[in-house]
Amino acid sequence: MKTLFAITLAAFGAASLFVPGAAFARAKGPSVVGGILLTPEKTEDGITFDALFGPTTRIGWEIGDFLNSEFSFQYTHAFGTARDGGAVADISLDTYAVGYRLTLDLFRKRGFTPFFGAGLNVGLASAEAAEARAGGLAVDALRSGVLLELHAVAGARYTTESGLGFRAEGAYSTYGRFFGTWMPSIGVFYSFK
């Protein structure tokens, strides 16, 4: 897994060198985004994980005008329950990830513009399970380790003439082994010219 993590980080760095938005950018600036994570129900190794839910926060630096590259750090805390027959255990999952996202604005950077794109986050996930409320449920199907998250994103942003902006977006992604995860979020950003 450490080798996969190192290869993915190296690929991130190499890919960012060839992205036109990063290479020929005029606008750049920080962004702070917050939202929620909602995973689908999942059954693995006979244990059913109910939908996980929780807050997510992303801090990043975006470069580009129409084609934008965002480099970010993301923290997510998700919680829910796991069931195995009559046994139920509370679970929580914390993730710390670095990410790269490439988005395309449909209109110019200033004013209102819808956007869409894709991204990749790589990080570490830390899982905890409380003692089962009934029976001897062992939640070892939920493991800590390397997290790889691929996502598609669409949203809209409004940037004022001063560079201050607001955005709303929705991402559909993999979240570790949870496929079909939704992450709606809102945020603020600033663009320097």
C-alpha cells in the first residue's frame, strides 16, 4: 500500500506539470469549502454498514481562468452503524487527504459561471468501532489505511470584480470502498489577478 501511495503522489506531481490551467494561469488564490459526506449502505464480509454521514472540509489553492487546477487538503469525519444479525456497533471514520482537481469554467472567471471536472484525493483513513450493543460483532471489515478517492464534480461559482467569490458544488465519488458517495458543499475563495 505504501508503494501505491508513493506512485499516486508522484503521478499527481507529474500530471500537474502538464495541465494547461496550471502552466498558463492568470488567476490564482485560496479556497475554503465545507460540506457533508453521505455514503450508500454497503455489505462486506457479512457485515452491513449503514449509510455513513458527516462533515467534510477542504482548504486549497486554485490556479487558472477557464481551466482550473486545485491543489488541496481535505478532512472528513463520517459516522454511522454496522450490523451483523442482531449485533449493532457504532463506527466512525476520519480521513486526511491531499488532492488534485481539474475543473472547466463554462464562462469567464469573473461573474457567474457553472463548472464541471474531476479529481483525485489520496490520504489516510482511520476507522474506529465502538463495542457492539448486542452480541459479539467484530467490525474488522472496516480497516484503517490508505484512501483513494476519485470524483466527478459539477457546480457554480460567482466571482466579484474584487476577486472574492462563492461556490456551490456536488461531487459524486468513491470514498475508500464506498462507491456512489455524494458530497454536496459550499465555499468561499479569492482570486488574485
